[in-house]
Amino acid sequence: MLRNQLQVRIPSSPLTKVVVARQVSLKSVQRHWLHTTRPSQNNQEDDGRPRFVAREVERAEDDVDVCIVGAGPAGLSAAIRLKQLEQERNASGQGDGEELRVVVLEKGSEVGAHTLSGAVIEPRALNELLPEWKSMDGHPLTQPATSSKMRWLTSSSSFPMPHPPQMSNKGNYILSLSQFTKWLGSVAEEMGVEIYPGFAGASLVLDPNSGSDGKGVVRGVRTNEVGLDRAGRMKDTFEPGMQFNAKVTLLAEGAHGSLTKQTVRHYDLRNSIGADAQTYGMGVKEVWRVKPENYRPGEVIHTMGWPLDWKTYGGGWVYHMADGLVSLGLVIGLDYANPYLSPYRELQRMKHHPYFRNLLEGGERLAYGGRVINEGGVQSVPKLFFPGGALIGCSAGLVNVAKIKGTHNAMKSGMLAAETAYQQVIKLKSEDSAEAVADMSPYETALKESWVWKDLQEVRNLRPSFNTGLGIWGGMAYSGIDSLFLKGRVPWTFRHKGTDASHTGKAKNFKPIEYPAPQAPLSTDILTSVSLTSTNHAEDQPVHLQLPHTSPYGISPAAAQIQSGLEEPTTDGTAEAELANEARSEHVKINVGEYAGLLGRACPAGVYEYVDAEQGEPGSWDGKKLVINSQNCIHCKLCDIKVPTQDITWTVPEGGGGPKYSIT
């Protein structure tokens, strides 16, 4: 459904609403612009463009039953299941034929555009959700896995090694997760789900007057503004974000989503139950078309060892997909210590290993991408519900690291959340009370009683076993014993010690890694690879990678995410700029002075650079300054997770921006 076809509401007061079309022009924005007594520098610039202040702009609203943020496997499975329950209830005669309004907001330009994975998927949840999927048109599960092997790599050789039983891929399928979600999206739309690509969920709609803990109730989602310039001023194309008022809100943003991060913090969903900090891996991948003689359809290979050292957790993969394509990549645990490490350059180096060189020579590289994945396991799963909503899929952190799979768990979590959400919507409609709150706690209970929890419990100790003084060797020894014999049936649970950022060592304790120069076509520079992602962001928009005091909304980024302008700005523009420069200087001082500019190597898209600065340049330190090339961002979220100073907040850019994956 197109943006200007939405039937929405613009409130003239909190209690009265009129139905209007979504199409908003600058003229209408000016009509709804409220006068203010704040200093003119805060809302007006020299070129006449008014500065955007969220609380001063009335926005279009739409009332829905369930709002889902993210059109990935979890979000789409939830949407499909909700529509199935609606059909089942009406068919049984219990319903009155009324349709449930289920809306899915997707920040990518189309469904699947921001979806990236290996991927070999276990079809268990799909079999439950769509038992007849094999007979459905257009499904992409056309290449079954035919074999599973592991190899240990040295710098010049490779050797077969045993793999844990959890890594068996019998009955699984190799595919593009981007294509899989695109197909699921078509199924959902056929069932009546409303999917809106290009609508980025930017903040939660909080009702501060409801709820029992004083933190308010989530009543829906606001999308971000379109048509702001880099300084946060309204261009001629400006449209305020929409507000989707929902009885139930499901966050399905994937790993380290911006709304999920703020929700977990706001409601203390992690600390309140004693969950560990989430830990992540950085996955970088490519898709190649190889020569026919090198193509072995259905073959699944995982590697350990080189190019990583014995202290760094990670490994590679090679999946022979359908149609002569091969997916290959490398996952590196973001708890790595060496600040000189570059995930991108490790992947490029890996391809020069004889095993990969022989596979790829004469082939053609078609795609590149990168994304963080959850590795914390059951220890890091936060409380899964909050007043008015729930976390599902990778927003909840349900990846089985031993299997290197999470799609099946993500889908099942979406299905279970849908069942609770449906019952809550029916209940709230019958009560017809503005104060009533959806209680999603039965979803968490159902998940912990399902095969998802058993799946995670069995392997809970494998990933943290690598975080000992014995490094890879200790982890391999314990994991072998646990996966083959103990199968998680032990009274202990290893814990994750701190965040990934806290594991980063000082540069003075390490030697720089000498990476070989790219040798095209087998390996290339980073910007050549980024060009394969079709990433695009409008350059003249607020930078979505925010350091402290850089929010275009006039308040801190954290407050902007949760409150979206409900509070007054605390400083005028001049003071805020001074604070922003101080924060930027401090960032450069620590990240360059102590960590050798880690983000300049860690980011897999060349977004961050620490370059020479003019003497006395605001925001600089010791002749260096930070440059953020936000238009290159592929939405991997590494910066928010790994930066040692923990002062970068990843927020959503304009909807539709970012990569445009199609075969990843």
C-alpha cells in the first residue's frame, strides 16, 4: 500500500480526530506549525527553513489493532498467525466477521531489503505456520542441504574436523533470507496484513498516565520524519512521521534494534530479571556465482581457525545455494580484544586461502553485506513483555549459536506472541476502555514452555565456554563434551562477563595487524564492496549515527527515542552545539588516543574515519577529528555495540534508506 493511500487521523485535540489522507505538503505543515516563545535560533534558520521540534508538529494518526515493527521472519510470522486466528475464530462462529487490523512497519525500501543471513534454515516453525508451504507458489526453499562438514584452516591448508550434532543440517534448506522474507511478506499481504515499506519506527507512543510502575504504557509507534535537512530544518518535502495507535505493539527489529534498545532500558527488562548483557557476532558475507565445476548444490561447510587467532571467537561458512550461487562469509565475536582487527579485511584475507581461492577463481561476486547477530543465548534473553507489547525474534535474542541458526526460533516466537496478542485484542475490544492495557506476559510463559526454550537451554554453555583463559582451545574442548554427551544437562550455567565493548583492549597492548592489499577480483577495497549493497541515503538529512547532544529534536537521543519531543529542550542551540563539540572531542581523545581509532577498521561499510583536523577545529583532539559517512551505513549496528566509549547511538534514518539486499 502506498504512503499516500493510507487513511489516517490528524488530531485537533487529544480527544477529537478527523479522518484525512496521508499526503502532507509543506503548506499543510505550516498550517499546523505552532508559534513558540523560545529564542528564534532554536526554530528558525537564516535561510527561512523552520527548525523541526517534534512536540510542535501535529502528526497524522492511524488506529490499528496490532502494530509490528520489522518485516523479518518474526514479524511476518506474527502477522500471518494473527490473520490465521482471525479466520479460525470467524469460521467457528465465535467472531462477528470483523477484521483485525494488523500493520507491519518496515524501514527498508521493500520487504527483504534489510534482511541478511547465511542462511541455512530449519523449517520446523515454517511447517507449523504454513503446513502446505511446499505446494505454495514462489517459495524459495528450493535447495535442500545435502551434506554438512567442518574444516579447520591454517594459513595454507585445511583439515576435516568433527562437528557437533547440533550443526547437522539434514532436512534444512539453503536460501537467501532476503528472498524468504519477501515471500513471507507476499503471503501475509494475501491474508490481509498491511505492510508499509519505507516506514521506519522511530519512537514509541507512551501513555504516561497508565500503568502501575510509573513508566507508562506503550500505545503504538511513531515513524520518523521525512524531509529534514542535516541541521534538523524542514525542507519543502517535509512530512511529519505518522503515529500508529495500537492495542498491542510487537518489536521485531532484528538484533540490536533501536526501539528495542530503548524499550529494554526504559522498562529495565534485562536487569530486572538478572539477564546477562547481550553479546554479538559481526557477520560479513558475499554471494558468488562460481564455475559449474566448483558448484556442489546443497553442500554446507563451516570453518574454524585461520584467519582468526586462538583468542578470537569466530568462524567461516560456505553454503552452495540454488542456481549456481555460493554464500560465503565470516562471523567474528564482537567480544574480541584487539582493536586493530577488521572484520571486513579478515573476510577479504580469508578468500585468499587455497580452499576459497580454488572455489572462487573464475567466478563472479554478486553481493556483499554485513549484520550483527545475537550470540548471548538464553542467559541474555531479557524479560520479553512490557506494558502494551512484547519483544520477538532477534529483538529478544533467540539465536541458537551452536546451530548458527535463529530463523526457526524467531518465527516460532512471533507465532506465540501472536496468539497472546490476539486474545488480548479480543479482550480489550470487549472491555472498550481507554485505560485497559494489553498483558503480553502469557507469551513469555508460552515461549518458555515451547521447543524454542529447550533449543536454547541445551546449548547455553557452548558460546560462553570460549571466554576463558584457554581461548578457542578451551571452548572447543568443553563444547565437544557438552554437545556430544552432556547436552546441557548440567546444574551450572556459564555467564557472559560484561558487554562486547568492555572486552576491547587498549591499543598499546597489541600490534597492528598487517592486512594484505586487495587483489581484485578475489578481494577488493571496502567501498567497492559497499557498492554491491545498493546502499542509499539522502545526504541532506540528520545524521542517524548520533553522538551525545547531536539529536535533531533538541533533546538527547535517548529521550528522543522514547519521548519524541514530549519534553522541552534543556538548552538553546548554542549551548547544545558546545556540548556536542565537547562530547565529540572526548570521543576522539579516547577512541584515537587509547584504541587507535577502532571504528575506522571495525565498521564493515567505511562509515567512520578519524582524519586530520585543522588546528583548533571544534570537536577535534590532538589534530584528529571524527568524520561520519552516514550515507554508507548498511545498518549492521556494530558501532552502537562495539565502540569502547559507548557514546554512539544508532537511530533510524529516513524510511527506505539503507541497503537494498536481494540475494543475501
